[in-house]
Amino acid sequence: MPTEPAWSRDEFEAQLRSKGAAYHIYHPFNVMLNTGKATPEQIRGWVANRFYYQIAIPVKDAAVLSNCPDADVRRGWVQRILDHDGFEIGGTRDAGGTEAWIQLGIATGLAREEIIDLRHVVPAMRFAVDAYVNFARRSPWQEAVCSSLTEMFAPEIHKQRLANWPEHYPWIESGGLQYFRQRVSQARRDVEQGLTITLDHFTTRAQQERALDILQLKLDILWAMSDAMANRYGVNP
Amino acid sequence: MPTEPAWSRDEFEAQLRSKGAAYHIYHPFNVMLNTGKATPEQIRGWVANRFYYQIAIPVKDAAVLSNCPDADVRRGWVQRILDHDGFEIGGTRDAGGTEAWIQLGIATGLAREEIIDLRHVVPAMRFAVDAYVNFARRSPWQEAVCSSLTEMFAPEIHKQRLANWPEHYPWIESGGLQYFRQRVSQARRDVEQGLTITLDHFTTRAQQERALDILQLKLDILWAMSDAMANRYGVNP
């Protein structure tokens, strides 16, 4: 097989961004959620199941750190763990994204207890999320970073929720949507670091295509998570 | 073999602390360093080799995080990574312990470059330090936490350095000793978390004896590090 020339940095970034076409924003279960067709039970099911993903994120990010010998990268990446777990350093305090997600759950009518004990989490949800954490544990840290790049597409899905949920689901107290608000800006900052690392590291055409495969794996994981919830809670026409 | 009754919490802590008798504070190479008998070359060799341990610490701590599903524990433990790598959060800035160690090296006459490129690090030093990181990666996080408990004995060795080095080695600028100063208080706080986790987790006698074996492993690692440096730089009578 002849070796294809490497894509330019801009072309490679465009190739990565084109993967957004497979983002779960287009999954029937998400379309249902964000067009106002979900029942309270379906929304609660989504929040409770997705919590398993939320709590896996800081563990996944610690796996990146634990494989990364570059202190400059770690200094940027550790912010993700602080964002999710919360922190109190100097005079600055943040309750963290996991707590914000629990507040979302409470706003939809779930009790804190039934969120954190994971009773609603379906097996296929666990398998998909665990696949993500295991990939991050066992892969070179640059590949784990690349797998996080679905966050390029996340601000859009969060903005969709912020725009549509208050109209379609007025019974959810708007304070509960704080998680989506904070992730819009955090995801932008995170993308900047993850994308720079990916564009710097994957430089031959074969490596660039490997990066696209890794991003596809993560898209498959997110899609499988939506499938798992659709199978459990159904998709309304 | 009959099952021995578990030690009480106090007795178990006393057993752990008694392991201090095998701490490398008693290793001939360390005794030489802290009694003023080391040459500048031996001191520089120690600082340059020990740097390999310093940079492994945040990676080891990230391995603990990446195996730990308890967000409360992570919130405490992540502070160790921030302490070593440095951070700037809100108005609080810390250059980090790794940078403080480099400053120590510069104060002893090493160039930054020859510290960070690891040219002086002997193979046996790498093997011992890597054994520590690999143990933390592959063990349950409570065992990795237990292995960190040699820090119970660390304030003493740092205080010894602070007390003796200015007298014996006046050619080392005292600002270079800042690392030892900050670790005295950091190690005390770290011990508190590590010891609580260990006393809570290892509760049967068999588990308590396993904890002592783990602590011994870490003591062996620190001793082997001193052996590696003694073999390379010699021990003066």
C-alpha cells in the first residue's frame, strides 16, 4: 500500500471536526430529549444513567495523568479533575461538576440517594463507559487525550439543552441546568489543550488516521450509551 | 495456621510506625550526607539521582487517583499532584516541589539542563523508582496509599537536612533548601490522610500484616535507591 502524504495541520483538524456528524446529538434518544418529547421518567432515566459517565470522567482523566511524564501537560489536565470533583484552594471554592449533575438530577425529581447508588444504571451503559476508562488506562496518554476530543462537539449539545429544556420541561427548575452552563466554557478551554496535543502528536498520515479511529471509538461509546438508554426507556415517536 | 486476632487501631498504627527503624535515614549514604562527610560531587549526585524519584511522585499519585472511585479521597489526594507540579488557581500560585528540587540542584552547582535530562541517573535508581510507580498502578488504591506511608518518617530526615546542611555545607545557598522546608508541613498533612485510609481499610490481622509488608516494600525501594547512589558515588568513612 503506498504511503499517503500527511494532512496539513488545518486539514487534519478539519478531518477531526468532520467526525461531529457521528456525534450522539443525532441519536434518536437525544433528539427526543432535546425536542421536548421525553417523559419525566425518560429524562430521569437519562440523568441517572449518565451519572455513571460523569463519575468515570475524573478517573479517566487521572489515568491520562498517570501515564503522562510531561509536567506542563499535567498542570493543564489536572484542572479537569478539579472541575469534576470540586476543590477548595486558597480562597477559591468549586463544588464540582459531579455535584452539579446531582443537582440536575434532584431538579428532575430524583433523590440524591438513587443517583449515587447507581441503581438505575443499565449494564450496557456500564460496559460502554468502562470501555472508555480502560482505553485511557491502557493507551499512550496522547491517544487518551485524542479520545477526549468529542468535547469539540459538546458545547453545541449543552447549548441545545439550555435553549430547549426550559421551554419544553418547565417543571425542571432552571437552577438544575447549571451543569450545562458551566460545561459550555469549560469544554472550550479543554478542547484547546486536547486539540493542540493531538495536532502536535499525530503527524504522519498513518498516525492521523489512527487519531480519527480513536475519535470514532469514543463516538461509538457515546452512541452505545444512548442506545443503552433507548433500549431501557424507549424512544417516543 | 490459627488466625491471630486483629490489632487495635492504636496497636496497628504503632506497628506501622515501628517500621521507621528500616527507614533510609540510617543508610550509610544518607548518614554520610547528613553528617557533613559528603563531597560536593556526592551531594550533586544525590540531588540529580533523587530527581528521578521526585518526578515519579505525581505520576504515582495520579495512579492512585485513577484507581480510586471515591471522590472525597481524590479531592484530598489531588493536592499532592498540585504540590509537586505546581498550580495557579484563583489568586493562589505555587511553583511546585519539582521546581523547588531543581532550585536545590542549582544551589549545589548543577545546571538545570543536566538535572532534567536525567543524565546522572543510574540504572538501579530507575528500577527502584519504577517499581514504586508500577506498584501504585497495579495495586488497589488503598495499597498504593499504604505504600506512601514512609512519609511518616520523612519530616525527621528533612529536619536533619535543614539542621545540618547549612553548617556542614555553607557553600550551598540556603534558599536552595526550600524544598525540605515545605515538605516538613506537607508531609504531616499527607500522613494524616494516608494513615486514616490505611487504618480504616486494613482491619483483619491478615490485612494488617499485608499493610506492614507493603510498607516494607516501600522501605526496600528507598533503601535500594540509596544503595544505587552509594555504588555510584561511594561512601566516605
